[in-house]
Amino acid sequence: MEEIGEVRDAEEDNYQESRRFLGDSVTLLEHLTGLYKLMGEIIGRCAPGPTDEIVSAMQFLLGCRYQLTRGALCVLRGHPADSFYFTRKAIELCAFAARVKAHPHLAMVWLHAGRDEPSWQKYLDKFRPGKLLRRDERVLGELRARYGACCKVVHPSLYSMAWHLRAGRSDGQFTEKFSYFVPEGDARPALVSTFTFLVGTHFLIIRVFEQILGDLIVASGPTWGVRRNCVEAKLGVHEARWKDVAAGGGD
């Protein structure tokens, strides 16, 4: 079998084993997806219709939901380092949504960025990194720290290669191997630590969108608060369950 086929089959084996090992903790993914979906429904019920910044928030919200699914698949398939690409993108989308909420005219700057080069340059200026993830905003400040952790793994640094590279010396010769998957001894701590990081980050992202939607969330009634509190409680239980394994301890 060609190499790509071998990797594909190994990914499916990893996926099934990861789900078995994590057990009901995997349901956190569906709970988070459910919150994203509920937020979309709340926006859809706007009357007479959402403003430009709320429409933009919906677009960014859908993008974050996509990043959750893609990041989770990477983790479960045995590529924990790769999941950080998608988690970082989700944080960026969330930060864009918060910036547009604070400065509603930027919704059109973002939307029209592809018109011509001046529009693109204006977009780059208005959404440059220094204007996102402000330290003085509580939840965004927490996401800023997580964004930094993602960047360590996304950039071609030691952090991005550590789970893949193995070096040694045999018969007087230096050997080096790059593995597609995390070595067996590190696999479960890597799976658990990355999975809990992923779901914890997306819960923070959802809290930011909760602030962005503000009055819409309040007007939607008690359903949102009940659902969000339920997910928060379950997240705390599962994070506590896996704390020792994530730190490299026993099963």
C-alpha cells in the first residue's frame, strides 16, 4: 500500500482508539457544537433583521464551529500538534468578531477587503494583530495566552516538531526519524492535554460571542443560560478527570 493509504488507515485506527479511551468526554464536542448552533438560531430570529456587525458575528461564529470540528478530528486521528492550527484560527475569528462589535463600521471593511488592493491594505491595517486580543479584556485576555500557546506549536519551532522527531545512535551512526503520529508512550498524555485545551478554548470563545450578542442572548430567554451553564459544569468535571493524564501521569 502507498504511504498515504497507510497513514489514512492508521488515522482511522487512532480515531476509534481515541474515542474509546476518552469515553463520554467526547460528548463535550457535541455540547459545544450545540452551543454554536443555538447561537446561530438566536441570531436567525432577529427581527426585523440583524445589523451588519451581527451578520459578521454570525460568519465568524460559523467559522469557529468549523475550526472546532477540524481541530477535534486532528486530535482524535493522532495529530495533536496539527489541531493547534485550527484552534489558533478559531481564536483569531473570535477576536475579529469582538473587534467588529466594538467598531461596527469595520464589518464593511472586512467584507470589502477583496475589492481591490487599497481595500485589502485598509483591512490589514484595521485588523492587524496589535488591535486584537487586548490584555485588558478579561476573556479575550485568557484567549491571548492560549493564542500564544498555539503559536508555539504552529510555528516551525521545537514545539511543533517534538512529538514527531526521534533521534538516536546505532552502530556508531546517527539516526533520525520523523513519525506521522505521537510515539506510544506519549500518545495518551498528548491526546488528553490537547483535547482538553481544545474544548476549554472553544468554551472561552463561546463566552466571547455571548458578550458580543449581548441583548440578543438576553432576549432569547433562559434556554441559553441553562445550556451554557450545563456545558460549563460538564467541562469542569471532565477537565478534573483528566488532569493527571494530561500532565503525563497514569491512566
